[in-house]
Amino acid sequence: TGVRKFWGTQATQDLGQDDELLKLMYKAGCRVVLYGLESINPEVLSGVNKRFNKVEDFKVNIRNTQRHGIAVIGSFVFGFDSDDPDAFDATVRFIKKSRLAAQNLNLLCPFPGTRIFNKFLQSGRLRYVNFPEDWERYTLKDAVINPKKGSALELYIRRRDAEYALNNIPMLAQRTF
């Protein structure tokens, strides 16, 4: 019968609209896809030029992907200027309702050489700029910026607490079965 290989990929969430492709992907061994959703806040998506990510399509496209036997991982970023204090709680609720198999909860991490890095550098909101020593902070999990709303410590704690809320055994079981 040959060798059976299983694999995963990254894609934009609108893949969930293509039943024919999802069927072929499953048949070819795809069992997981990571969607870079970025945020459930339309203002954030617009601000980072992700206008093709439509929040109103997220749930339908996730469900349709899952319906084809492919697990979905959602990737999110927090710390944008238009993020409100409820961003983490709202995202946790979204993840639970969507029954995502897993999630990446990342903090905004402007890398040197990008426009957003220069914007944060010019505004004095980067916390670590001594390179190469500070590279170890640029992990997507450390707060390397001073957010417009709240503090870097609050941002770090909220991300950590959201991970704990989503990655405990009862919650993982509820989302998996």
C-alpha cells in the first residue's frame, strides 16, 4: 500500500472556502493547517494590511476546514495600538468557541529593518535596542514594546494567563473531543 505520510501547512484562512482543495489536501495526508489570523479585531487587521482576513469569515472557514478532517491552529498577535483591554479575553472566547486544536499567542515583536520597528524606535516605545545582545528578547513571547494601552508587564502577564486558560488538560480535552 506504500508509505503513508502526514503533513501540515500554513495558509490564509480563506483556504477554508475551497472544499475541493481541502478534500485533496486531506487525501494527500494533510492533517493540520495553521491560519495566521493575527487578531479578531477588524481595526487591527486593517492597520496591518490584512484586509483579506475577514473576522466574520473566521469561524465558518475554521469549521469547514475541520469538517474535512484537518485540524486548525490559530496564530494571533497582541500589543497593537488598536488592541483594547479585552483583546486577550475575547480571543480566548473565540478560540474556545472555534474549537481550535491549538493556538499561537504572540506579542507584537517589531524586528529591525521593518517599518514597524522604525515606528516604535522613533516613538521611543521599544524596550530593547542593544543588538546583538537583545536578540534573545525577540521571541514573540517577551514584551519588547511599551504598548499604547497598558504596560509591557501587563501585556506579558495577559498573554501568559491566556495560554494557561487554553492549555490546561480539561480545556484541551473539551476542544479536542
